[in-house]
Amino acid sequence: MSDVYRPAAEEVAAAYGAEVATVDQIMADSTIDIVMICSVTDTHADLIERSAHAGKAIFCEKPIDLDLDRAKSVVRIVQETGAKLMVGFNRRFDPSFATLKNQLENGDAGSVELITIVSRDPGAPPVDYIEGSGGLFRDMTIHDFDMARWLLGEDPIQVYAAAAALTDPDIGKAGDVDTAVVTLTCASGRMAVITNSRRATYGYDQRIEVHGSGGMLSAGNVLEHTVGRYNGDGVTTAKPLFFFLERYAQAYRNELSVFIDALKSGSEPSPGGADGVRSLVLAEAAVESLRTGSPARIELIE
Amino acid sequence: MSDVYRPAAEEVAAAYGAEVATVDQIMADSTIDIVMICSVTDTHADLIERSAHAGKAIFCEKPIDLDLDRAKSVVRIVQETGAKLMVGFNRRFDPSFATLKNQLENGDAGSVELITIVSRDPGAPPVDYIEGSGGLFRDMTIHDFDMARWLLGEDPIQVYAAAAALTDPDIGKAGDVDTAVVTLTCASGRMAVITNSRRATYGYDQRIEVHGSGGMLSAGNVLEHTVGRYNGDGVTTAKPLFFFLERYAQAYRNELSVFIDALKSGSEPSPGGADGVRSLVLAEAAVESLRTGSPARIELIE
Amino acid sequence: MSDVYRPAAEEVAAAYGAEVATVDQIMADSTIDIVMICSVTDTHADLIERSAHAGKAIFCEKPIDLDLDRAKSVVRIVQETGAKLMVGFNRRFDPSFATLKNQLENGDAGSVELITIVSRDPGAPPVDYIEGSGGLFRDMTIHDFDMARWLLGEDPIQVYAAAAALTDPDIGKAGDVDTAVVTLTCASGRMAVITNSRRATYGYDQRIEVHGSGGMLSAGNVLEHTVGRYNGDGVTTAKPLFFFLERYAQAYRNELSVFIDALKSGSEPSPGGADGVRSLVLAEAAVESLRTGSPARIELIE
Amino acid sequence: MSDVYRPAAEEVAAAYGAEVATVDQIMADSTIDIVMICSVTDTHADLIERSAHAGKAIFCEKPIDLDLDRAKSVVRIVQETGAKLMVGFNRRFDPSFATLKNQLENGDAGSVELITIVSRDPGAPPVDYIEGSGGLFRDMTIHDFDMARWLLGEDPIQVYAAAAALTDPDIGKAGDVDTAVVTLTCASGRMAVITNSRRATYGYDQRIEVHGSGGMLSAGNVLEHTVGRYNGDGVTTAKPLFFFLERYAQAYRNELSVFIDALKSGSEPSPGGADGVRSLVLAEAAVESLRTGSPARIELIE
């Protein structure tokens, strides 16, 4: 394994019996079949391209790149080289969201009409991070865009974003927002609405509701424990699991299993490069909508 | 209407356009078809007998009498006079408990194996009341005995009671208990367990679970509201409705409708006198068990 | 009481010991202090005006009028005559929503940032009704606009509506929509999002979430009963109470108590005429937004 | 590692990089500090004794032995040799039950009055297993006895067991029961009631309620997912995690961490040998009570 800060790589390698190498060494090593890219965002595009050219199968954390054109060109190279690429939209592998998706495909909600996604972080990252993050829509909402696409079964053609910096004025000073309502509209009339906040005092709030012609499917938070405390104040139960590492621990495991299974069977890993690009397209449209104050239309022909 | 404290009767009568009368006048008034007995316990038996002899249909609050032999003789008179008698086991008419019973009869739990009844009051009555109440089993648990019989579909043949005065030492000094576990066993092997407390800081706790060969049916508390408050301490929701007047408001209305409907259709009101007696038999057995420290057997041939 | 179909008035009057009269008689009768207007929408404005001129206190079902200018002129007349007017936004008096509002005012959610309102009917009214209803936003969403204003504590300045006819094509043919996402934005940056559907197979879905700097407050549905059925398929619990008559039965009672209390104490009933107008302003803006495809701005200086 | 069926040991050893050895080799190997005994019940006592004499720290699955006298003599040897022994009552380390215990110790329920433990398996083991299991109370309820002792903070002095074979007649033919209500009474008057079933169609049901002077603490089941399916039948949610391997996966991990931490710090592991013996005492008393039909008294002076 490799890390720009070599001691970090050494520590993890020692714990798991791995070897430390430079990126060049990894790319040149023909005994390495798979590259997992979990580095900072602005290195993703280069590393995907190099890995594709080196004939590796690739797992890359979202996003492919903050720049849409760059992301598209990376995906083109992946296609040209015939490399297998999975993009780390881990939420698709969360046991509850995956169960919701299965029930949806079983027809348990009938035809989808309206999807509601709530996504709130327990607390905002440092303003430093926010400045390099590409902003709320590219950094945080992008996961929700992927969930919306995955559940709508159809790509939205219009995006309207209302947003403000309400949780921390410094986020506003840094040119970003921290609270948002994003409405996605499809050609069929189907809609999805995403509400985001960078801060929720009760913890990491990750919920989805799919309303359709046959009923509703909802997936709620996973709680820290099942204890209820009953007294004169009422009944107090647990908060959601603290943050993404806790909530999505099983999703990360499942995601890698699915990736490995796809490679073994020779099928295309999913979500792939095109999914990475399309969610970025929605993020760009949200940025544009917020800038103009009007809905942004999306050209689906790429 | 009548009340030993005439001003009370006058106040209610004025509010609802009723007339105040003595008990003698009511009994003698041939235009009165139905008598509702909601007086103190030790007047029930006499009033039922007089009403039966006077040819009235009778609704009487539980219990018929604290003395089992007296209760049995009252029921015999009711039978001999052909009077219609309904005993006020209101919980059978609670919307949730009635729904549970319907589902049970639909076979949704299969064959009943084990019933769990939780019954806790928000706070103990004054020790004065307790002294004249006949004790926890005759006063409070009697409702749970009726629920157990109603749901078991079979009369228990054995009762074991463990109990103590834990919530208030004065209750113990008055010779009563306030916390109890009562186990009922049927000839078929089916069981029910009742847990009681005279005091729950979180309010009136009234729950039932029926476990059977096909699954479980549970009926929970009805809460004051549906608000959840989410913050760093977790999620706080409402307490149960305060006490029996709030929780069973709808049950009381439904109970009277069923009573009136039975009279109109000429069918026997249920629960009737025999139900009143059989629950009292279980209460007596619990008293006996607590006294001896061993289970008490019940002779079902009455 | 009065009804354009006199037998209807006679039936209700007989049941409650009231008298039947014409509207003229009611207006002329100086012993009548209060007029309750629960007639069809297009009679509201006239009846309010006549009642105000006749010196009556007025309770009127929403909306004052489907035409905004007409509604404004009615409210002006109410103000000029000094009449007391309460508009029937019954949801403010629902025990759960009122509890949520109280907790909000206690500071339990801190400063409001984002409000989410879900409002779905069990089934659409006949297309006949829809044609005369003024459309989804004036007929159904207007209740949600009132809830949003009430909880935001601030009037929105911009409205964006995305909507489609998804549940019934005949609704689309009648020129209306049945599924909607409406985003409200305030000058402070606070937002509210309302999602509507004319049809939910699981019943009447009425939920609110208020997210703020201190946490979240949610108010959920009131269910038909508390029974849970456990078996190999999981756990099945009850649907929400069927429709507004069931869900808001207590709200209607509380609403009238508050109205009467306001009249007795000489204070202004709330919500009043201005609330009726402002919710209608939001509905008009939603209609405008849907027509243009862009957010509609609201002039708050009326 | 060692297994009477050597290929099983070889398979696990290969997967984790361990070595296979005989028990004799393990006992003689001075580089091995800790022995984990997870073999069949009737080997526990011997292996604990040998490990104690060999100077090992010992983790042993419950029970120490099905015979109470044998179990007591083993614990005596452990004490005499100064060996460290932890008995595998894994439920104490379940995150929800551990949270409940913490809140109890924080005083959140005040003084304990009544504990209710529900413990149901998804399905009965084969009758073969049951015949060698020591019966329901020694095999299954023993976990609940440990939980009751742990939460009561006091050893019961009396046990009453009502039980029957209701789920499978073959269990009855094998001389065992499959459905039980066990009441434990302490000298202070505190009580605990355990309800067991060998079969629940909705899965592994593991719940605890502690009622005390200050309120109630409850710990519920952990569900397979958080999805709710809403339609005309109501709302359907998930079953509990399938069985003990799923429900207590985290408990097993936590248990071993606590054991290792105790060894590192030189403190006595808990639960230890005395806990193993005392739960067995309760199981014996339950067997005795079922045989006689009366409560069995326990001599606490051992």
C-alpha cells in the first residue's frame, strides 16, 4: 500500500501484513490486479487514469473529480482501456437502503412518484476542508444525488436548489452553504427532494422515503442501542450511530464484496464511472441553480 | 339519576338534562328499563339484586362484590330473574385490546401459549382507599384476570402470586402489597403472567402480549402525543395517557354501545355475571397463594 | 342553523336541539352572537362580510376565498367593522402539532432552520370537486402553508413548486396536479419544504419535522390502534387514522374552545383573517411558480 | 488450537494462522497463557481444572457443568490455584443490555422493583440435543438467570417455575418443557420474572425491562434492517436478528476484550466462577420447583 505520508502506510501495512510501496511501484507490479484509491479528491483522476493504463481493476472513492469535464475524460479513458471501475457510493450497500431497494424492485411501493432523502451530518467539517471540498453539493449532496438516481430509476432533467449558511456564518464567508433543499424533476414527472444540513445535534441523520402508487417504503436511522428510559419526562431512546464510519461500516464491507464478486465473475462493477459522472452533473446543476436562483435544466445526451 | 350525595347527582343531572331520584324511585319507575350501577363496591350486590327483582337490565362496575360467595349468590339471582347483566370490564372494549382479540380470533397468533400482561398505575391511591379495596388482587389485578381469561380462551386451574410492598411502606403496614407477579396455569399447559405495580413514574402502563404457535400479538400504550424531541441526549417521546379515564375513554363509550346493542337485539350482554365471578375466583386464589407461599388450585366446577 | 339544503339543517338541528333558520333570519337575530361558516368555498366571502356588518363574531372554514383580491377586501371589511374573525386552520390545534409548537417556543429545537411537512390524502376527491377546488395549492397545500408560516415564525419571500399529475391522469386532464414539492424560502435563509400527494395507499399521512440549531422536533401520524402482529414476515402495525375527520377530531374541538375563549376574554382570535390571506398568497405564488417553472417572489408589504 | 475432530481445528487454524495441538500439548506449553474452552458441556469441568493446574487464564462457555456439586468443586480448584476464570455469559456484553445496566447504575430507574426478561429462540434444537442439554432451565434459562442476578443486584432466595411442552410434543416426550414462566423472589421483595419459549415464528426475541422507583428501563430487540413498508395492510417492519450468532456478535467481541483487559490489568475477570455456580443454583431450583409444583427455596450460604 501507498500513502503520501509514508509512516501512515507503514502503520496500516504492519497491522494487516501488507507491504508499503510507491505509486510507481504499484503501477509497475504485474502481480497487483486491483487498485483501491482512497486518497484526497484531487488525486483521484490521475490515479484512475494511471491504473487504467496499467491494466488494473479500480475502486475509487467518490468523486472522480470536482471538475465535470475532467471526470468525463477519465471515464472515457477507463472505457477505452477496458478497465473495470467501481465508484464508492457506499450507501447503496447499506443493509437498510439495500433492503428498501429490493422491496422497491419487488413492486412493494408500486410505481415511484416522490422520493424524500434526509441527509444531515452531526457537525460541519473545518472551514479549511470546506474551502477545498467543492462545496456542499459536490461534497455531501453527491451521495444523495446517487441515491436519488438509483431509486428513481430515471435521470432527473431539472434541479432546483434553495440553500443558505445557517449553521455556521464562517461557512457562508467561505462561499458555501450548509443547509439545503434540492428538488429533482424527471421527464416522467417523478420527483425527489433532498434536504441537507451540515449539523444535527442528535447525530448523523440518514433517512429515505419512497412514495409510490402502491405505498411507501421508508428506511430510518440505525441507533446506538435499543434502550428506552421511561420516567416523568417521557421516554428517551438512543441517537443514530455517530457518523458515516459507524453507520456505514457494514456498507463498506458489502461494497467491497460486491466489487470483488463482480471482478471474479467478469461483470461490470456497479456503480461505475458513468454513475460517478451523472451524480456530478446533478451537483453542477445544483450549483448553477443556486447561483441563478432558477431551476437548472440538464442535457441527458452526454 | 341517584347519588348518596344528592348535590353530585344534581350537578350531573343538570348538565345532561337528566332527573334526580332516589334508588327506591328508580326501582319503582316502570319507564326506566336500564340501571347503571357505578357506586362504591359494597353497594353493588344489593343494587344488582334489587334491579334484577325490579325487572331492569343492569350494567354494574366491577367487582360484583369483594366476597366471592356473595357475588355468586347475586349472579344466581340474576339468572333466576332472567335479568340481563353486564359487568364493567371496560378493557375488553379498548380499541387496541379489541383489535388484538380480533386478530387472535383470526388465527394471527395461532394457538395461544403464553400471555403477558403489564398493568401499572401512575400512582397508588390513598392508604384509606387501599384498606377498603379488598387488596391489590381484588381491586386492581381483577381487570388483568379478566383480560387473561378473555384471551386464554380457557379458565386457569392454578394461580401463583409473588408480591411485596415496595412502592410505599404504608401499603405494607395496611396489610396489602403494591408490586406483584401472578402466574396463571391452564389444564392445557397455557400460561399467563401478570405483573402489577401501584406506581409507575412514567404513567399508566397497560400492555398485553400474546405469544402463540403462529406468532405474537402485542398491544401497547396509547401516548399523549406523537412528538419526538431529538438532541444530544437522544430522542424523547411522550408518556402514556395519564390514567384510566384518559386511556379508556373510548373503551367506556364502546362498552355502553355494546351493552345497548345487546339489549336491543335480546342477546346476553358480555362480559356478564359469570365473568365477574370467575375473575373474583382468580383474585381469591392469588390472595390464598400469597398467604401460603404456594400455588393455589382452582375448582372449576362451581 | 342554516343549510342551502334545508333537510340537512333540520336533521342536525333535531339531533342537537338547535333551530333552523334562513341566513337572513340569522343575520337579523340580535340574540345570535356568533356565526360559524362551514359552507362551500364560494359563499365564504359574502357570509363573512354580512356577518361582520351584522356585528357577529365569525368562525369561517378556510379559505376565505379562492380569489386573493376578494379575500383581502373581506379582511379589510372585517377590520373596519371591528368584527372578530377566526379562520379554520384546524391543524394548529391538533394535540401533536400543538405540542410541537410549544416545545419549539420553549427553545427545544433552538433557532429554526428547515421545516419538512408531509401531507398526503388517502385518496383523491372526484374530478368534479377538483375542478371547483382552485387546484391542489389553494385547496390542499393551503393547510401546509399555514403550518409552515406558523412554525417558521417568519413569512416566506419566495416559493418554488414542482408538481405533476401522477396518481390519476384525469386530474391532469382537469388542469390540476396531484403530487407536489413546494419549497418556501425566508429572508433569513430559513426554509420549509412541503410534499403533497392526493393519494397514499396507507392512509392519511400528516407529519412535520422542524430542524433547528438545537435539534429536531417531529410530529408523526396518529395510528388506528397500538397492536403489533409478529410473524415470519416481520412486524405489522396499524395505519394512520383514516382521514381528516378522524385525525383532526380533537383539533376541531380544541379549535372551537380557543375561539370561544378568545371571544370571552375579548382578545383577537387566532388564526385570523390576515393568516387566511397570507396562506392564500403562498398558494398563489405556488400556482405562479408552477406556471412559469421558476420561483415566485412574494411582496410582503400588503 | 484443539478440537476432538482434528480437521475442524485444522480448518480454523489455517484461516487464522494458528497452530493445531492436542490438549496435552496446550497444557504443557508454557508460552500459552490463556485457554478458551468452547467445547461440549461435559468436558468443561475437566478442562477448567486442567487449565487451572497448568497455570492458564481461562475463558469457558457456560455452563461450568450440568451437575451443581461438580461445578462447585471446579470453582474451588480455580480459587485454590489462583487461576483467573471468566464464564461466557455473553449477554452482559450486548451493547443494549450493557447500556441498560449503565443507566441502572446511574440511578435512572431508581431502586429496582421488578425485572421482566423475555427470551425466546426462533426454533427448538433437535430432540437429541435437548436430551443431553440438562433441560430448558440449565440450557437456555441459565442465561436469563445470569441477567436477572446481574440486574437485581441481589441473589434470589426463591424460585417458582411454571412450564409445559407446547411447541413440540416430542420435547415433552423427552422429559423436557419448551415454554416457561419463572418467578424469582429476593429477600428484599424485589422480583424478576422470566418467560421462555423454544420457538418464536418472528425470530430471536431477547428483551429486558427493569421497573424501579424512578422509572423503567427497557432494552429491545435488534432488527435486521430499518425499512418500513406502508400500504393498505398497515406498516410492516423487520424481524429481530435471526439468532444468537447475529444478535450477540458484538457481545462476543466485547466479552473477549473485557477478558483480555482484566488479565492485562491483573483484576478478576467478571462474570467468574461464582457467577457460573449461582446461575446453576437458580436453574436447579427451577427444576425442583417444576417437579414439586411449589416454589423452591435457595440456601445462599454456600
